[in-house]
Amino acid sequence: MFNFGKPKTAGDWIGHVVLALVALFLVWWMLRLFIV
């Protein structure tokens, strides 16, 4: 599992960014499906 408190390596930072982008995209997609 990822430690969101203190990413230590570049790989950890990349993983955090990717997960954040995926989460935001999923939330946006869900909202779009429900609203439109």
C-alpha cells in the first residue's frame, strides 16, 4: 500500500500522482454520468 504521508523515492511520488489523477478522473466521470 502507498504511504500518502511521506513519499520517499521518485517512484513513490510518481505513484502518488498517478493514483491522484486516476481518482480525480473517476470522480469526474461519475459526476458527469449522474449529472448529464
